[in-house]
Amino acid sequence: MYEQTAKVRNLRLALGILAGSTLVVTGVLGGVATALNWDGLLTPGPSWDDRYTITAYDTTGTLRPDGTFSVTEDIEVEWHEPRRGLIRDIDRSAPDGREMAVERVDVTSDTQDDVWFEVRVDDTPGHDSVHLGEEVDFRPLGSDHYRISYDLDGLLVGVEGTPTLRWDTFGDQWDTLIEQATVTLELPDGQHGLDCVVGALGEAFACEGDGPSWRAQELRPGRGVTVEARLDADVIGDGVLAPGELPEADLDPLEEFSTVARQRIGLVAAISGAAALPLLGTIGEPVTRRRRREARERLQTTGVTYAPPPGMRPLTAGLLVHGEAGAAKDDQLFGAWLLDAQQRDLIEVEPRGKGFRVRFTGRGTPDSEPEAVALRALVPELRGWVTWDEKTPDKRARTFEGAWQDVRAHHAQLAGVPSHVAARIGPVGVVIGLAGVAAAGLLLLVSPVGSAAIVVGLLGAWGASYYTDRTLRTAVGRIDAERLEAWRQVEGLRRFVAEAHADQISGLADDPNVPLDNPFLELLPWVIAFGHGDDWADRFDPQIQRATQHRGFYAPVRSRDLSQTRSAATPKASSSSAGGSSGVGSGGGGGGGSSR
């Protein structure tokens, strides 16, 4: 005991030295990052080109009756060193992932006679660049004004039946400071929903103004303005715009709360926990291994059982058998839960193409609040069928995925699944602790909450070490007598379903001591959760088919069916997540620019 206490105290001392050293190093690095114009947390902006400055950038977008979007950009530029002019990079990416056409490009100037310009296909796919100013000579120092006009065809899309215009205005890739900018939308008459956000990739702060005209100031490189108009449905098909079905796009909503702010909060928590990782690895690893080994040895005497443990769900049993949440195959657990929910009369499920469709029965009661939330996410409409396949909107799939992970976590807690984070850290925990504290300190120190984060990190390291010293040796990997008995019953049932023959299983229906109506059907969710679905599909296919078809249950048993069913409810990559100027979705125009 004395030796273990000494190790803990020495480790606390090492962590204190580490945190103090990190504070000094991050202070120096934070000053360097500030000198290099680090543009906020996780959004490093390059040092801007100080040979010129854009003093004003006024952009107007007009939606024409035929659906064409006409853009006019007035750029006031101040030359500090001789330059030939500007390069305006125009992004042709539509919100639904298509490439738009950039047409009728024109450049005029009231400060330069016979302004030269040329439109080129940029090296970046899907981009055009407009080179303007002087073709060969340099512009004199002072101010210039340029007006660029062009048309975008294909910017208007449908979002859940609503005609929507998402426009990234002048982009976020200008390599100099834009002192002030205005964005104006000119739309057909109607009751439109208007939004505007400003920021770097991952940020979304509200613009100044209420629309249809907005303002923004001090736009450093990497920051842009994105506007959105959700058009009055009467505008479409009422002679204002040409009729025709708009292409559908799955756009993430514009947000006024920055994802960078969320990352800041996460890093505050990370710096608090990072310093404790070596401690968790040092103390938790041998204790966890020893207790898990003892539990396995005690299970050697487990006998065969023929019925599920009372009050336990197949999902809990699956997690208990697999030992930890990370080791259980998600498609098996999902398939078991889906069939179990049907047997409890919560939902009806039918196969549908490369997926399935589901609806509420209006009967049955969820066994927990996480399950109730997951069911509402699985069937967002209270009436009628909801289909899950490759066409399922990514937003709906993400909502269900979060709810499903909560269900898994709930059943993992019921199963008493021990946390193996500490057991898996080992020596790598020391490296993670060093890198995590240093990186978090560097990133946070250049933000307004940097100093507070360091203090929180120091307090968190001390608190974690104190808590770990007192509780980790008894909390990680411990299996009490009650939990062990439940584990014995589940393991006994797993042995039975893995080894039994058809006659043995059929005979259970006649055994008054075993409360099973149709053993093949009632054991099936447990079989799937245990990972023996393929075996049962090969050995008992006729019995499973008769039982499920008679009761009208959808039971994905084989691995390929489980994988297909689970993938139908899993988020896919969405085209709407591709690089908008404020990190909220692509929407034409965009791009940026530089000097020549």
C-alpha cells in the first residue's frame, strides 16, 4: 500500500511539473501565434497580403424571373505597392453538389480607363477566375474601384419542398483584409425567410442588419459571409419563376452559435482530462486485467440455461456477453433491438428494397427514456410508414444515430460493462498526456478563454488524480455478486443457443418451467445479439421463416442482412457539408481572390 501511494504522489508531482512547463511553453507559442495572425481557435488564417487592402466590398444578388441569379460586386481597393490588379476566384459549386454555369461576366471601372479583364478556368476544379486591371503595367498607388457582374445558373434548390437560395457571396479565400462589406438580396415579392452568418470555416455568427441587406466588418483571410433565402412557395409556379421541379439538396441549417465555441468547450474538458491519462494508465491497467481474469475464471463453472433472464433485454445481454461496448458489433445489437421492439409490440417493420420501413403500432411501452427517444427518431411521423434506405436524409440519420448511441450506453450501464479506457492506455497514455496538454494549451491560450482553460486543466489534473487514487482500484473492472449471477445466466443461454439442436429447441415449448411460446421466435433476438445469427439461419431456416412470417416480424438474422439493415439507418456523407465560407454548406459564388 505504501509503495502504491508513493507512486501516486510521485505521479502528481510529475503532472504538476508538466503543467507548469506547459504554461511557460504555451505562453511563448501563443505570442508567436498572435504575431502570425492566428485567426481564432482551429481556424488559422494566413498572414494577409499587406500590399493592398479592400476598403469596401458591396455585393448585390438579384434573382431573375427565370431563376437565374445575377451578381454585382463593387470592390474598393487601396494599393500600397504597385500591382497590376485583382484576381476574383468564383466558385461554381451549387448547393446540391452540381456545377453551375458562370455566364455574362463583365468588368467596369470608374477609376481606370479601358479596364482589361480575362476569364480563365482555374486550376481548382469547379472554379473560374476573373483577372482584371492592367494586362502588363502596374496600377499607381492609391484607390481603385472595380465592378464585376456575372450570372449564376443553378443556385436555387429545393430543401424539403421549400425553394431555397444559399449563397456564399464573395467567398472566404481573399488573401487580404476586407475592412467592410455589405450584401444585398433582391428577390421577387413574397414572404421570404432570410438569414445571414459571418465567420471562418466552423464559425457562424449573425451578420449586422435584418435583411435583405446585411453588413460585416474586419473580414480577415478565411472569413466570409453566407446568406440564405427560403422563398415564399407562391413564388414558384405562379409566373414569377419559370415552372419546373427544383433539384433537391440536403442543407445543414445556418447557425448563430459557432462550432468553434463548442470546440473550445471540448478542449477545456480535454485539457482537464489529458493530464490525468498517465495516472489512469499507471493504476488502472493491472487492476483491470486482474479483476477481468478473475471474473472469467469464475464463469468457467457456468451451466446451460434455457430461457432469458427475467427482466433483461437482449441488447443488455449482448453487451454483457461481449464484455464491453466497443467489442460488440453494432449491426448485431441493432438487429436484436429492432426485432425485440417488434415482439414487445412497439413497432411494425417490413423489408423494403435495400433497407426497411417502420411505423408505430400505438401499443407497447418503451423500457426507458433513451429507447423512447430512439423510437421517435426512428419513426419521426406518428402515423404511416417511414422508410430507411440509401435515400434517407442524412440529417434524419444523424438524429437517430445519436439516439441509438444513447440506447447502447444505457444498456451498457445496465450490463455493468466496465470501462477499459484505462486498461488500453498503458505507456501511450504518457505521450497522449504530454501532447494533449501542450496542444490544448497552445490552442486555448490564443483564445479569450485560454488562461481560464489552463487553470481548469491544473485543477482537473489534481482532482482526477485524487479521485483516481481513492476509487479507481475498486471501480474499474469490478463485478459484484449480483452482476456475476446475471452474467452466468446470460452465458448459459448463449451456450444453449450455440449448441442446441432443433428438437431440443422445439421441446422447450412443452416444458412448463420454460416461459416460451415459440422458442425459435422468442430466442431469436438473443441469438442475434450473441452473434449466432448465421449459425441459426443455416441450421433452422425453415423454423425461423415459419415463425417470423406467421407473426409478421422482420428479422434480419444473417450478417449480410444485419449489415444492410444497420447501414440503412447510418448517416452518409452529405454534399451539403462541402466547404461553405462559414462552414455551414456550399452555395455558389464563394471562392475568394487575390491581387496580381
